Amino acid sequence: MESDNDELEGYKGSTKKILEDKGVKTWDVVSVEASKKKFEGILLPRNKFDKEGYIDLKLKNGYNVGVRISSQSKFKVLGHEKGEYKLPEKKVKVDRNKPSITLLGTGGTVASRLDYVTGGVIPAFTPAELFSAVPELEEIANIETIVKYEIFSEDVKPKHWKELATAVENAARRGKDGVVIGHGTDTMSYSAAMLSFMLPKLSIPVVFVGSQRSSDRPSSDAALNLIHAMQVAAHGDFAESVICMMGSINHSHAYLHKGTVVRKMHSSTRHTFRTIGTRPFGKVKDNHLEIFWDNYRHRGECEKTVADTKIEEKVALLYTYPAIDPSMISFLADQGYKGLVLAGTGLGHTPHDLFPTLKGAIDGGMSVVMTVQTLWGYTGMNVYETGREELAMGIIDGKNMLPEVAYAKLMWVLGHETDQARIHTQMETNLQGEILSGEPPSGYQVFQGE
């Protein structure tokens, strides 16, 4: 946000000189004639990383546009509307007839706005502010808001997973009916997977939610995603760690994705999340929740929620590729890594050049798990000689676990086991729905959110 002493924050050089000469300041509502076109909007602070010669305007429709200007451009100041992003933290009376939900804030786009000076999306809204911004939430549940941390999801670390799992346990023990976790979408699937393992005993729904578009944009999906997630946490008859996000291009419904079989599949579209290998866990449409799976934990099936946060943090995830350097494996072993997940080519293959280094790492106590880069499908390590050699040297068959899910699971398993045989058995055992017995008859063409 601009300081009181900088009336043209982010602008520099000739561009700043032009604006000064025209008597224009950031947050002025201006009419601009430039490049043979006329624009009207609010002059925004400039992204400090962009080149000179352009201004940023927020148009009446809510979208932003860059306009190239020169000393010949004509400006007319129509008013002044400084952007204010902090919302009042709305407080409401408790209604004992409604479910009670804890909303955990971690940052991410569902709780963010655009920083016009850096050009990035930054954490801005507390969950309580979002409650004020989305009044529909008041009709669904009594909501307790807790900010656990305010970070980008790419900065999530194991300590954050432990804090979230412990917060879920605390919420359940205090009688909450569900937990919603506002989380950045970039690593949401990692967190949903890890909490699946860290909450082996779970009595209430844990629903991760985010958005692909920041809250200040007309196309933001934040509000509707929050409404769907809150409905699910309040009324869903399940006790699993799931992701709740838009399910179709027309945004008519949301899908629930179990945390151990989900992945973000598109960098920007709002219906980005997909369940891999099977159908989604459920669907939310018009306030109605339908669960598609047959085998899952029901709400209250476990008497109480228990967080088990013991993990081994020295675990790596590595994609194999042609000409991969074996020294990468040596480096991990030298650094004391206890586990490695390989996302192999084809049915679970790695170049033969890696074999001696992998064998040495395994003999030295490192647990190595093989998954597939294709995401859909299974390893087939007994099909070709390469796979059979990998099994013979002690590589663990990851079957159809997603690479990032195997990464989370290996961290958790290594936090509880040191015996190689036990580790091997646990990794090949379905603990939280991460290993599927089969794919739908039509394969990966089914249930892709169309």
C-alpha cells in the first residue's frame, strides 16, 4: 500500500514525470486519451518490476489494464478513490441450532488481494474479514476463525502441517462439528495428503479450500468456494481430509477430492483440481452434498480425533529424466536423507546409470519408493527387466500413489518405523485411500470435471 508521502508509488523516470506534469496521483479516477484510445478508471500504484512508459488502471468492470502513455497523452482527473482492503471483522451472535465450525487461516489466494506495487498476490484478509465479506456464511454455521499463519502455500513446511493437524485435534476436542482450512492452491494437495496421514483417528470433516482468483477480482471464486466448503464441513457425514473446489467450467457445482488422490492440474483455471485414478469423493450443488465413494469414515465413527504428527523431514521427491546425474542421489545420501520418492518414467523406471548410486543409498539405510510420472495408472515393476532390477535392489513399489502423496506418506511412515521390512510393508499398504484397487472401466477419461 502507498505511503502518505508517495503520491505516485511504483512509478519512476519519465512516466512519473509525465504524471506529475499532468497533476495526477495514484488512486485518482482519471480519463486518459492515449494510443488513439480513451480509458477511464482508477490509477493504481505501479508494479515496481515493470518497465517505464505504462500506467495501470482499474476499469469500472473491475479488471485492470496497462495503458501506454507519452507526454502527448491527455488526462482529466474525475475524482479520487483510494483502495482500502481491510474489512471489518464481523461478529454475530451464536445460534445453538447451527453447527459450529473452525475456520483456520493460512494465507493463500482465498484470503488475499493483489499487491499493486509488487504485482504479486499477498495475504491480506483474516478469516474473520472474509466472514464479513461473505455474509452467506452466517446462515450456514457458527464460525470460529483462527489465523494459524499468513504465508504463500509454496512456503509451507512440515512444522505448518504439524500445527494444522494439532489445531484440528483441538477443534474436535472442543466440540466443533468440522474444520475448514483456507489454503493456497499451489501446495494444497500436499497439505491435504499429509493431514490424511497425521489424523489417523478423525471424528469430523476437514475441508481444505482455496481460490484461483484473488478476492478483489470480479472473477474471484473465493466466496463460492468458501460457501461450499462451509456447507460440507457443517453437514457432511464423513470424517476425512478433503479438498473442496470448483468442479466445472460453468462453476455450477463443487467437487470434493479425498486428500490422498487429488492434484492441481491447471495453473490458472478455477476448476483446477482433479481426483486421479477414480471418481471424486463427492459433489456439492445447490446446497446438496452427494458422496460418491462407498468406503470412507463417517462422522463420529471415531470416538475422538487424535493427531499423530511424528514425521521424518529428511525425505526428497525427485523426477527421473534422461541423463539425470547420479550425483543427485549421492548428494541426498551424503546429506543424511532417510527417504526418497522417485517419479519414474513409464511403469516406474529410472535410467540404469542411477542403479549403482541407488543401491548404495538403499544399502546405507535410505528408503526409496517408485511412483509414476503419468499420474494415472500403476507401476508395473515386474513387466520389464528394468523394474525387476529395481525391485531386486530394494526399491519399494509405490503402485498408483501420486508422487506427492507418496512423499507425504513416506515422511509419516519414517517418523514411526526404522525397520526396513516394516517400512516396506507400510508403504505398500493402503492406509488412507492412497492406493487404489483399480481404475474406472473407461480409465482416465472418466470424472474429469466436465
